[in-house]
Amino acid sequence: MRKPLLIIATSLFSLSFLSPVRAETVHFTTEEYPPFNYREGKTPVGATTEQVQKIMADIGVSYTITVLPWVRAYNQALTEPMTCVFATAHNEERNSLFKWVEPLLIDRSVLIKHSGSKVAAANLDEAKQYLVGTWREDYTATILHRNNFQRIDVGSDFKASLKKLMSDRIDLMPISEFYFDKLKDEGNAVEEVAVLAQQPLSIACQKDFPSDLLSKMQTALTALIADGTQKRIYLKYGLHLGD
């Protein structure tokens, strides 16, 4: 009788090993970058935040969202298991550093100036003579270097760079075209100078993130794009995506 019992026990162990029950929590990090991702009080909200919340609800996996300075948000997803950062520009330099779920948004980055400033540039070449502000670990720093910008001011975060622009401590800064439109609609004195780049903004997960879970997240995002949910979320925040 002992031999059959041993076989049964071994079989149960093998099934358990081959079919583990995932109980992990996915930890999302993001930054203050309204209207895409930001806090109302202590609650993470925004147009990309709502997409992440919808994805995780649809697949039934527990998660957290923490709003941090961008450099911390980015580096946590770069190094910590079960961690993803959004909304992260997916470019060549970052491609192999993460696993990707996308797109939360297809966006253009534009260089802007403070209205009434001394800046007289009308294209990227003319803009290179001016001091351009960006912030730590943001992908726009790479794009500026790639385009041979020499005068680059690196601030602590997006808000710090925008404050410098509005007080004329920097001449130009790159910004999401959607966010630029929001600033204009709110009556801020800013003007577009030139288009800097176009890229998908995505969920970037630590490179050892489980592939099966990543696939479920991608399927859920693809579905909410297809059924118009993504577009409705952006309209809710006053953002108009092209068809």
C-alpha cells in the first residue's frame, strides 16, 4: 500500500510545481504629469492611470500605484521584480531594458517657449543655440543629445523645468503635445517652436516580469483600445486623440 500512496503524493507535488498559483501583486510607479498621471489628494488619477486600473481590473490581478519623482519611479521599475512604470516613452535606448505593454498613448514631443521671451527659433536647428530644460532620467534628454543640442539644463522633475521656463531661467523645454494644448487652453503664455519627436508612451515592466502576465495585460489594453474605452478616457480629461 505504501507504493501507491507515494506515487499519488509525487503526482500531486508535480502538478503543484507545474501549475503554480500566482499570488504576486504588480507594483506600478508613475510621476506627477497631469492630466496623464497625478494625484488628487493621495489618490492616483489621470488618463493613463485609469487605463492601468482598467487593465488590472479586467485581468483580476492585485496591484498598487505609487506616484514618485520620475527618477525614482523609473529606477524602481528598472531594478525591482514585479514592478512597472508608466507612462514611459518606448525608444531605441530603452527597448531592451524593459518588457512593454503599449500603447497607452501615441504622443509627440514639442519644444515650447515662454511667450514674449527672447527666443526667436522656428525649427530644431535654430533652437540649438538656446538653453533647453529637461529633467532627470527623462527620455527627452537622450533625444536632445541625439539631435546635437549642447546647452541642456537638467532639472529634478517636470514641474521644476516648467517653472524655470515660465520664469525665463531656461529658454525652451520639451513637452507632450497634449500637455502643451492643455497649458494653452488654461491660458498659459506658451508657444510651440518645433516638433522634437514622436513615440508611444507605454507601461514598462522590469525585464524579469512574467511573460504570461505581461501577455494578459497587453490583451486587456488592446481590447480597451479596440472598443473605444481608451478614447473615452482621454476625452474625459479633455484630450482629443486622432482617429
